[in-house]
Amino acid sequence: MKKRKVNFLPALALGVLAVAGLYLAYQIWAISNPGYLTETAIAYEMEQTVELTAAAVFDKQTVEGSGMLGYLVEEGERVRPGQLVAEIYSSPEQSQAQSQYRQLQEQIELLKSSDNVEGSDVGTLSQMQQNGLYALLNDLAEGDYTAAPADFDQYLLAANKIQRLTGRTESFAERITQLQVQMDALVAAIGSPTTIAAPVGGYFVSARQAGIQPYTAEELDAMTAGQLADALAQAPTATITGVGEIVTDYRWSLYAAAPTEQLRGLRTGQQLTLRLPERGGAELPVTVEELKADSDSGLTKIRLSCENISAEVLGLGVEQVELILNQYEGIRVPKNAAHIRTVTNEDGSTTEEYGVYVRLNNLIYFRRITNVLYETDEYMLLPLEGELGSEDEVRVYDEIIVEGMDLEHGKLI
């Protein structure tokens, strides 16, 4: 019987390919799953803030009136006694006619400005047009429809002037005449609406814009920190009546309460910064006027004063704010990367050092930390001037090891 000859070469080739495949798979896994996870130390700014529910208090006087209103002045505009601030319309048609009339006025003013191209150049106007377009798109993206009209006007003004300079339009006089005819046709429909004048001079805020804050300064002054916190935790039930309000003084106050520990170290007369997260993140300089601790509640009542007035400020009522206590600049390092290592000295004694391990090429080094400027639950901020051999050795762009086993100074990885 003839013996069958067995060929082992295909099986051997398959085995070699399998080993090579396993090795390649291991290398891919090793690259995608490194033994040490690092985070780069970067220069960073941190803020120590306190979040407050605060009540804004203004010296103000109500502008009486009711009905179908049309406003003649802008929010936050400074008005004089007797100046007309609003109109009362007798019908929707009268209100609509007045609105159209004002829109035509604004278009005419824009076209008159467009005709004045003295000292202008196409390059500057093109940049102005581009800025206006970007601002308009940003307004629409953020839902800021109050700023959108002004940014659109900037875009349109630049576009019109470019047409004048390049000769595509000789003048806007004909268009202005057409708009004037339309305005004249609206005069009869507008008639003579009832007008409302400012009773005093100051800064006007309409009823639709004014914030709701049901307490007077005297009532807030009489409250303890605990009482104030309870009062501001309740949803305001008051309503704004009349046409609006006129704030008669540029200086106003803000009352709030916070845990005493959070406000520790503050003093009366101290200058701080207040941020309004719900008002586009606007920041205002404020002064600490009063601090009253309440041992029963563990809270401290704080009264701040401010001398900045704007349309956003005048609309404040009971508001969520951030009080910025301190601002720090340093090197940001993850807190979970910190370790304590034991160092044996030349005399045999041991010393404990606090710091982090960093990866430099294929070596691990320990970097000491002796001074923490500020810290949160996740990060700590270290001095920017860190250098090797000093007390603080962490430097900007160090690769801080946040995950890894068997960390040791000088270890090869």
C-alpha cells in the first residue's frame, strides 16, 4: 500500500500569519489603550464665585397709564420731566399706522446717511458690511432679537454706501421721496393719540421690561439673613402696573443671603465684580455696603451697591447673579493626579512630598507642589513660575499622569 505524503507548509504558513495577526492586534490595542493617561498642564484663569439669588432695589417712580401703548423712548433712555414717553391708541389700526410711520422714519434716516459718502472708501465699508453680517448671524443664532435690527442696519448702511461709491446708485433721493409720500398717507390714520409724559427726570424702563421685585429697601433692611433667603426663594407674585417706571438715581442696591462660610473674608467697602448670567453675562463693578451674619440660619446677609445703569440693569428684579470674590491665574492641574511620595534622605530619615507624576518621552518624573493658589472639586491652580529645583516644579505643558500603575520617579516606560 502506497503511503500518502503530508504537506505541512500550508499549515505552517497559516500559523505564521496567525501569530503575525495576533502581534499586530496587540500593537493596535497597546496604542489605543496606553498604560498611562495624561493631561497637559495649561495656563488658566479660575474664579472664586458665589451664586446668589438677589433683589435689586432702585429709587424709582411709576409712570401711570394703561391701554394700547406705544413707546416713544428706548429702554434705559434718560428722560427729562415732561418728556413724552408713550402714547395710548384707541384702536389696533391706529397703533399699526403709528408703527409703520416710525419704521418709514427710520428707513428715511438710514437712506439719508447712505447718501453721505464723503471720506468713505470701499475697503472700510466692505469690512463694515461683513462685520454687520456676522453680528446679525450671531444675533439670530443666540436668539438676541433686540440687537438684530441695529446690526442689520449697519450691514445695510455699508451696502448702500458701497453702491453710491461704485456708481451703481447715483442717489437715494427718489426712494426717500417715495417713503415720505407713504408717511404722509399715514398721518390721517394716526390722528391724535393720547400722550403720556415723564413725571420726573431719570432713566425710563417700560412695564414690559421692568423686573418684578416686591420688596422695598426698608423691608429688605429689616430682614435677617434667614428671612431674606426665605423671601427670595418664593416666586414673586407682584405685577408691574402703569406704563413703566423712571429710575431717578444711577446708584442702586442689591440684597442677598449666602452661607457665612462662602462670604468669609469679605469686608465693607470692598470692590468686587458682579456677573449677570441671565443678562448675557454682563459684569458690573459693585461695592460691599453691609454684611450681617445670622447665627440661627448660618447665613450672612450682604448688601451691594452699584453705580452702573443700562437697559439690562433697569430690568432687574429678583435675579440669579454671581459674585466674583477672587480671580486667579496659574497652571491648571487635575486634582486626581496628585500623590504623596516618601523620599529617603541621606541620613536615613524620610520626607513626604506632595506633587504629581509627569511623563517626559519614555520616563516618569515626580514634580513637587508646595503652593496651591486655588482649587475646585476637579482642578487645582498652581503658580505660573514653577521650575525644576524650586519648591514648585510643575511647569506649563507638562504631561500630567492622571491614570497609571506603579508610578515611580525615574521609571522607564
